[in-house]
Amino acid sequence: MNAERQMIDTFCRKLNVVKVSERAAQFYTQLMSASAGRTHHPSLQHPQVKVCICIELASRQHRLPIEKSFLIKLAGIPQKQYKTAFSVSESLLKVKNNATMQQLGVQFSCSIHVTKATEIHSFYSNKINRRQKEMGHEPLDLEGPLYKCAAFVAAAKMCRSRTNAREFCTTLSLTASQLETISKDMLSFKDEMKEQKVSQTFAQKLEARSQQLNQNSAKKKSAADENLLWKFYPTGTLRSVYNQDFLNWKEKMIAQASS
């Protein structure tokens, strides 16, 4: 571990993220423990690859920018292999990017699609996990950056605009083919989403109309009660009692009228 720790400190200095070296070393220890006795991506057999992955994870936690191209150069493997190894390590360490839809929208300059992307992601998650439940399977965790970014790509396509899918992949170490596949899967539910939205809008209108009718009915009943009370007392007496305690007086008058 001493050699790897020296490598971590050296790489952190070269990447100008010295303050994350301690956290990167912790990630490295956890990764070694999690991968012990298991067969994983071949690239993870190289210490420098694991060191670079741990440095990137630590930098993300500390919200420090890192030069990705130089990091991959230090790892000594092609970018595609690094992304795959990074995803495997992320799964082993159970580390996720928990950025919200709003944060991703700001980060990748696509805030205009946040609302639509959130709707798509929510509908897709509910749909898939409902299907899992029907099949007797455990629900899937669809809160990772891959599914959220795919929702942004799908939202942009639905709005007939563009979003930088390549930037999603480069910054968050996602696979372009997976991003494209999931976004297409989300778009396949487009018609169902529209139908559900129409149904929800119709239900909301019915609810609003029902509340309006109830309010109108209550107003008419109140007006009828007041007209009834006006018949029992002259104007001056009614106003005097109304100012003191109208509600109690009204109940008394109704009781007298019904007796």
C-alpha cells in the first residue's frame, strides 16, 4: 500500500488536487477490499488505474474540478476502458452521483429542460418499477446520473432541441451507447405520458369545478339563512345582534322557527 499511497500523493500533486489525497487513499483501501477474490474489468488489475479512479471519486466528493484528459493519461489506458473501469469501481464502492435534476440542468446549461426531464424520469422510474413488482422482482435504483442524464436527452428530443450528450458522458463517465439506449426507451413511453397528463389535467379540472360548486352552494345556503333571519327581527335589532354574536343568535332563531 505504501507504493500506491506514494502514487496517490504524486498524482494528486500533478492534478492540483492535493487536499483529496487522504480521501482517495481511503477509497483505494475500500476498492481493494471490495474487489478481493473477484474477477472484474481487466483494467482494474493496474494500480495506476485504480489510483486515478479513486482520485476522481474523491475530487467529486470535495466538488473540485479535475483535468479529465490528463487523469486518463496518467491511468495509461484508453478513455473507453477507463469509463468502464470507473463504472465498475463505482458499483463496487456503492458510490453514486446524487446531483438533483436542477443541479444537472445548471451544470450542463440545459435548465430549460429541467421540468420536462423530471417528468420523464419520474414516469419512467414508476413504470419500470411497477413492471418489476408485477414480475415479483425487487425495484431497481434508477436515481443514478445515467438515468437522469438520459431523461435530459429524451426531453431535448421531445422539445426538438439539442443537448450536449457528449458532455454528459465525458464529465460523468457515462457510456454513450447506454445513454442513447435508455433515452430511446424513455421516449417509447411518450404517448402514455401524454395520456396520463391529459387524464390528470381533466381530473384537476373536475376537482376545481366540484370545489367551485360546493362554494357556490355554501354561499346560497348562507344567503338563504340570512333571509330567513331577516324575517324574524326588524333591521335595527338584527344588526345589533349580528355585531355581538351573530352565530349564536342565528342558531337560536332557527331553533325557534322549527319549533
